Amino acid sequence: MLVHFETQTDLEDAILVLVKQDKRLKPILELTGMPALRQREPGFAGLAAIVCGQQLSTASAAAIWGRVSKAFDPFHHDAISKARADRLGRLGLSAAKIKTLKHIARELAAERLNLDVLANEDADIAHNTLTALPGIGPWTADIYLLFCLGHGDAWPAGDLAVQEAVKIGLGLKERPTAKQMAPLAEPWRPLRGAAAHLWWAYYRVLKKREGVIAGSKENAGS
């Protein structure tokens, strides 16, 4: 069963189902309140924005994406494919990110890649399609599926904030690795994306508690 989060109500309905199925999540929801649905632009622009933000602070990512999106308005894969690398570099993009964006642009132009159809594929299959692209790591793939396509079962196992929240919320001794996060999330299929929203909300609650997770970053960045 594929679930999509198109509205806040979709997310809330999914979280209520999760809490009913997994009693461990009830006290988490009581602390956080209902999380807000996080959404980003779909398609090439949405994926490009996430790529631009890899390994960067939120402020730096926003500044670079602001320059890139302004320089190429409307933002289209043909324009990026034809753009000179030195021009993209002056906007703040690293050589690796330029290579990634140009490769994706060529795949889209050749119709070997369709980002929109991923919303209707199994989350793990869609994840593998994206991570097969050079420069697209697991975190980037999952964030695109969840925020840009509203894929209800996308699970950002490599997100440090989700990992830290799961560790504390489930009473684990150590923060789970991305590999360990997969079996932990099995009880939440096919609504792992809703669980991720809940754990992000819990992480924000934890951040407000002095000294609980000092130094943690909110994502793994790639």
C-alpha cells in the first residue's frame, strides 16, 4: 500500500495510525504535539536544492540555492546542462555538486530518468533508483522522496537528528547507525515517512533541553 502526504491531514492520519500500532510512540507524540508536514518543490529543482545543501549548514545551503535559482529562472535541467562549470562554481557550487547536477540534467533530457514517477514506486526501489545516480547519497534520496514527493514510506535512516531522537526515544544505549535504523523502522511500514516527521519533532523538543544533544547536526548531508 502506497501512502502519499499531500496535506497536513494526510500526515496526521498516518501518525495516529502509527501511535495506535506502536505504543512506544504515544509518549513521543504527547511531548511533540502533531508535527507539521514538511514539503519542498518536486522535480529537478527540488532535487537540485537538496544537492546544493549537502554537507552545509542551513544558512549556507539557503544562500547558495538562492543564488543558483536566481541565476537560472525558470530553473530547468536544459539550462544547467548547458551552463559553464565556472559560472556554476562562482555561484558557490563545488565541483562535485556541479558534476552531479549536470549528470542528472543529462539523464532527464535523455528521458532515462523520471523523478515524478518515483512517488508511485516502492520506497526502497525509488531510493535505489536515486542513489544509483552519481553524487546522490542515501540521505539526499530519502529527503527528496519524503519532502518533494510526499512518499509516505521514505525512511531517512542516515539522518543524524532522526537517529539521535530514536536513540533517546526508544531508550537505546548508542545512537543507531543507518544500517541499524532499517530494522528499527520495520514496525512503521508503510508509514515510515510519518515516523520520520515525528522523530524530527521529538529531536526539536530535545534540542530545547539544555545539554541533551550538544553538537549534533540535523542531517548526514549526502
